[in-house]
Amino acid sequence: MWTVIYIAPNAKSAERIQDRLTSEGFLVKMRASNLAKQQYEILVPETELDEVQEVLKDILHSSHR
């Protein structure tokens, strides 16, 4: 089952996160959020959730430097 791990504020941010996670070897899907037109959901398989959360934390931290 696919699980939403992050909701990006725009397509550019979502694509950047998707690319980084994919380059780390994770399966990743991206879809437009039903809640807001500009937001995008990043989804990963439930089985990879813990590992992806650690990598995502690093990605988000490095983008705020």
C-alpha cells in the first residue's frame, strides 16, 4: 500500500523531493493533492516508510540552509 509521506507546497518542490528519493533507491509516486490545487503529495510504499522518513528529513533540512 502507498502512503503519503509529505505534502509539497508546489510542483517544483515535489519533483525535487521525488528525484532525491528516487536517486536514493526508493519507489516514489507524486500526485496532485485533492485539498489544494498547488499542493502535491509524495507517496512511498508503506514497507519503506521508516527508511524514507530519515532520508526525507535530511532532504528537507538541506533545502533550508
